[in-house]
Amino acid sequence: MTRKKKKKKPRPKFINREKFETFTRVREWEPIELQGQARPSFLDNFPYTSDCHIYGSGTIGPPYDISLYDTGLSGYRVGGFTFYRDSKTHPEPFDYNVDNYIIVDDSLTGNQLLVWGPYEAINHWTGAIQDNLTGVEIFRYPFPKCPNCGSNHVINDEYCEDCGWQKG
């Protein structure tokens, strides 16, 4: 008789609220890609390969809309990450395997948010990245400084949200 392998319950990881809010500040639930060196340091311990696409989105609060409250996680769902890991070397005939992480504010952890996951996506094995994620803005973290006003609200080294400076 073969024993069925018991699936591990996801454990929370902690991320700093301020770092999370850096990329959600101006993009209410609009996804962005965190790529290469653009990945915030709180993702360093996440299980991914070097050949991986990470997308994130979320909202800033509190206060939060009551519809975001998740009784199962005892907090507000304030964002999430979707990881597309390259699986071309895997025996499955698909290009990516996909996992999701949920970001929760339980208001008991102070300046920390909880990241729950991984949760296997419905399309866990897929041949392509979802259409709504292709071509999204690639986000840099930390922001580069604006050469005109010195603010750190420069997006993709192209323009400054504060003073309107644009690259060349």
C-alpha cells in the first residue's frame, strides 16, 4: 500500500510594510513585474530559481475595504505575488510552473505584513504567462534618484512622478 504524501500547510513569511508599500503606493492593484535586481530584499528567502518572473500588486491601508477581510487568514488581503518559475527542464511538457502568495495585514504584527503561500495556481503548469501580465511595467527597487529634484519616485529610469523629469 502506498502512503499518500501529506501536503504541507503554508507558513507565513514576514515582509516590511514600508517596502511593500513602495510598489503599491501609486498602483492600486495594478500588477508590476519585479525582475532581476528589481526584486525587493524581502523576496531573497523565497523559493525560486534565478530564471523566474515575479509579479506583485496590492493596496495601501489601513483602513481597508471590509470585502478584503479573510476569516481563514484572520486579516485583510492587501496584495499578492505570482511566481512563474521556468520549468523547461522539468519532465512536464510546460514552460512554467505557477505559485501564488497572499499578503495579509493582520494588524497584530505592527510594521510587518504576513505572506502566506505558496498556493498552487489553477494553471500551475502552463505554457505562457497570462496575457494581463505580459508587458506590465518592470519595477525597480529601490527607486533610483531623480537627477532634477532628488526624489526617489523615478519609474524605470524614465520619468519622475514628482517633478515631471523625463529621460533624454
